[in-house]
Amino acid sequence: MSRLRELRKKCKFSQVKMQMLTGIDQSDYSKIETGKRGMSFEQCKRIALALGTSMDYLAGLTDNPTPYPREPKEKQSEL
């Protein structure tokens, strides 16, 4: 999970700040960051939003850290 640590450091966030932004306990976040624990879909989503990246980037499915454009809320409700 070096990408996770790199992004967090780039944003100048501490693990405690990530706890505040994501609601994930700092000790759990530390384990996720070091690869000692996997993350759930919801945790991955929260981390991606906090770090301004995509879930695909966190999962290693792309090398582009730029998040995908989000649909306006009105359009999402039509689906």
C-alpha cells in the first residue's frame, strides 16, 4: 500500500487526520497502509475521496491518480 502512504504524505495528512476525514480508526488505517489489513469497499471509497484519487488507483488498477469526473447528483437520481 505504498501508494496510499505516498498520497497521504503528498496531501500532508497524518494518520490521525485520515481518521478524522474517513472515520477509520487510526490503528486500522495504519494496518491498511502497511498492508497488514485489507480495506472494505466503503473504506476504500472514503480514503479515495479524502485523498482526491480514484478507488482504481488505490487498488492498483491504474497508474493515473486523477479521480474520475463525478456525475451531478440530479443525474445520479435518474439512474
